[in-house]
Amino acid sequence: MLNVIQKLIVLIAIPLFLFSPSHLYAKDKITVMASIPPLQYFVEQIGKDRVDVFSMMNSSSNPHVYEPSPKQLAFLNKADIYIKVGSGIEFELAWMNKIIALNPKMLVCNSSKGIFIISSKDPHVWSSVLNAKTMAMNIFNTLVAFDPEHDSLDVEIRKKLAKSNLKSFIVFHPSWAYFARDYGLEQMPIEVDGKEPSAKNLEYIISFANKHNIKTVITGPQFNHKSADVVAKEIKGRVEFVDNLSKDYVGNIKKLVEMLSSN
């Protein structure tokens, strides 16, 4: 059953769909391009069968160095809406002006509007479930058909983490700071400003892990996990892979929480 906030969002959303610009309804579906797969997921949940949604990147892309293909740039001429992350991700800083110039009539949505940015060096705002709600609302100022599982997910996470007494966790790339903030956790990254750690850094991280009894090192498929393997070996732990760009947003968050709570 929808809660009061969700009902209000539905009431707001109905007139938005009824009175949207007519060019959006010139064909059967609205064509939407999103920067990353999690945003693609949000749009699909909101628009359902009214939208065709595509992502510039896939889960194997590195958003910090990604460049779109000529085919993707050409496709943007067909897009009605572009959903950008808007949190300072390098791809968008380098390409958004060019993308807009390719299709000036395309509506551009800043999905991070209203979100507090922890650091200009950390654009991974979507790793926060609370931020995800804001991002979904920003897409069309609605959560018309947004998956209600997102509302229960925050409660589920808090219960699991409370039982585990988890306070800190180790990651290779610092992409979970917003998630950590939401749940009072400390994220300890191995990578330092996009660079492999020094021997001194590794020594500190290993000491940190032993002090906090951490046995799991989280990394993603986009990165070289050599340093993560070194840390895991030294702490007699394991490396676990969680894809921060996974399109299966809910499943991916649950996977992360399961790994952390069973540390």
C-alpha cells in the first residue's frame, strides 16, 4: 500500500503526465538516455511501458574515464530526455555541453538536484538509498511507478547492519561514501585519489582491518583488484565483488549489505 508521501507523489505525477510537452507524445514511447545503468533502472520503474530507456555506460565502463562512441552520440538525436547524474562525474563534466549541443530540444534532468555532495572527488551519489529516492523524484518530479521496495529497503538495511554491529568496511575504490554516511559507517578505501596505494598506505589499511576485525574487501569489476588481493591475503580474509554500476539497483544494494553484515 502506498504511504502518504507516495500518494502525494502520484497526485503530483498525474498532471505532469497529462500536461507534458506534446512533442513527447509524438510517438508511442518517450526515448530516454541515462548516463549510467542505475539511472536507467529508475527511469524504467517510473515510466514503465511509456519509455524506451538506454544507458550511455554499461556496468563494465569506468565513469571516470569513459567516452561515448560515435554511434551513441548519433543516437542522442532521437532522445527526448537525457538523465544525467549531475554530481560531478568526470564523463558528464567533459561531455554534457557537447551532448546538449547535439540535441538542443532534448530535455535534460539533473537527477542530483537537492542532494548534498560530500566531495567534488566523489560523484557516486547513487550508492545512497536515500539519495536514490531523491534522484528518482528528480527524473520527472515524481515517483509515479517507482518500485515500492525502495521504501522498505532502507529499513531492511538498518535491521541487518544493527544485528552485525558493523562499524567500518574496506573498499578498493571509494564509491560507497554516501551509503556509509546513511548508516553511520566508515568507508576505508585502498585506492588513493585514483592511484594505487603506497606500501605505507597498505600497511595502514591492513592494520585498520585487523583492529576492526574486518575480513572482507569490497571491490568492483571495473578495477584492477591486485591491491585488494594483497590486503585480503594479509588479513586472512577475502575479496568480494559488488558492481556499483549494476542496473539491478535493489539486488546490488542487498548483495553489498549481505556481504558486510556477514563479515
